[in-house]
Amino acid sequence: MTQNNDGTVKPEQQDQILFMMLVQQHQQIARMGLGEQENPTTGKKEKDLKAVKYAIDTLTMLEKFTAGNLTKEMSGYLTDTLRSLRLKYVDANKT
């Protein structure tokens, strides 16, 4: 990551960081809903497939509205995250 002469992050890099953090937040929501990660409120691993669907739907909308406006790396990260979450969601619905 390159910085300005004053040590601050460049605005376009700040946007990339914020985008990645947004994707990661929804990935965490999905992982909690899949029971892979503890819910910080309850301290328990709980399944909530509605939360998983919400996270996937939100990331799908984000992918749709940012199509053609992302760097190759950001687009790939979003696509890979969605692919992984969708597969896990399908598996979770089988059980």
C-alpha cells in the first residue's frame, strides 16, 4: 500500500480498504449464520440461514451495482467470497 508524502493513505486506496472491509463484514455475518463462528452477542455458534441469505443477497447486490467499476483484485475477491458462501449455504440447506 502506497501512502502520500504525509503518511496518509491515498483516497482510492482508502476506498479499496473500505470495500474489502464491507465484503468481510458480510462474510462474517454469513459465517456466524452457518455456525462456523461464534455470535459475539451470545458467545455461541448458532445456525441462522436467513442471516446467511441476507449476507449473500447483499453481496450479490453489491456485485451487480459495482460491475465494471472494481479493480481486478477487488472483483475477484468479491466473486470468490460469494462463490464460497453460496456453496456453504447450499450444503447447509441439505442438512
